[in-house]
Amino acid sequence: MESSEEKTKFYHFCPIKTYSHPESKFFIQKNGTEFCLSRNRNSSDLNEIFRLGKEIFRRISLLQKNGSFEDFLSTYDMDIQLFREMAIYLHQSKKIVLIGDISGERIENPDWYEMNHAEIINICWNVATSTDWLSDNDFSSLYYSCLLGCALIEVDRTLLNLMMGEGAVESSISAANLLSNAMSIDSNNKSFELSRKNFALSGAIGRLNADPRQKEKSFVFDCWKKWKLDTSRYQSKASFARDMLEKCEHLTSQKKIEDWCRVWERNTSV
């Protein structure tokens, strides 16, 4: 969870130690050791996300010619709060409507401080691309910087998800889409912006549809709705989650299912 009081941190790799040397080929952690998965360290998944992070860091370095990476993060922490406040304003003034990614239902009372940075940035991006906001050079520069910072955070989240064996597809797509949107701003070409956006979205949809865990998550959500209509089915979230694990082939985390239940409860509460 990211709150307005927290500073951005990287838990699974150190961007400076990883990308400061042009010949580096592996993620390096803060203590100087190499980040490795339990399986082959040359995993194609790990190599792909490494190259993605390298391009993100390269662009951040170009922004910070006269400043440090720490300076960039300090600015990012302030800017992301501005975007969070912008999203809150847009929602409260009914200029945007939020829809649950699994339920497809309207979210009336979102917990803005439970949302990760990528969710906040994407809410504002959808508004920015349907208005003339990006024509303002100051705003587009601010947004470009935030997109890059958020994309690098998603790279860090992907490393965690690779270790956990769940969610790496979604977080890697998120990182790629954030970089793609930053590139569209940098190109200053509207047609490129729209084509990159459409390409990224179509690719994300295709990959997510191919992920059996997404289908099982939808199944779990349907079961959860039935449970809410007949609470005698299960005594607790834990018992519900254990039953779902028995019925699903690809889901492995009881805690993750319980977390989904909490999110669904929050989003459907009045």
C-alpha cells in the first residue's frame, strides 16, 4: 500500500546499482548481490523485464542530467500526490466514473490511498488523452516524469510477483504501458500516441485473456457474489478462500483470495 506519508522505495532491486553500468545484465539488489529467481537466473521473463527497466532508467537519467536519482524520486513523491488529488477531485466532481476491473460495477466510494500509483496515473491518463491537457508543455513534462517513475516501480513489483509466482503478467504489462504512454508524450506526435495506446491495450487484453488465473479470478468473484447472497455457505473469508483453492487449478495463495474479498466488499459497500 502506498500512502501520502510514504516515500518511494525499491525493495527487490536497486535501480542505480543495476543500470549505472552499461554492461550490466542482471538486477542488483541494494546490498550489492544479484537478484535471482529460484529457477534459472537467465529466465526469459527476467531478461525481458530487465530490458524494460533499462529503457525506463535511461529516460529518467536524461531528465536528471544535473540531478541525482534520489532527487528524481523526491520530486516524484510530490508529483504523484498531486495526481492523486487530481483524481479525487475529478471523481468527486463527477467528471469520471470508476468501474471495478472484475465486477464491472461502479465504484462509489474508492479508497484512494489503497490504490497503487499505477492506478492513479492511469485514471488521470484516461482524462488527459480525451482532453487538451497534454498540449500544455508544463503538464506534459510533469506527466512524462511521473509515468517513468511509476513504470520503474512496476518493474520492482514484477520482480516480487515473479518470486511469488503470481501477478507478473499484469505488473509487467502495466510497466510496459506506462513506458509506452511516456514515449507517446516524448514523441509529441498525436497519431503515434494513439497507436501506441491502442497497441498496448490490445496486447494487454490478449495476454490477460490467455492467463488462466484471470479466468479463475472471475470464477472466484462469481462464487463470492453467491456467498454474499447466502452467507451460510462459508463461515469466514479463510474458509471461502480454502474452498476456492481446491476448485481452482492455477490459484495458489489463500491470502490473495482473502485480499480480493476485502476489495470486493469495500467496492460494493455504500
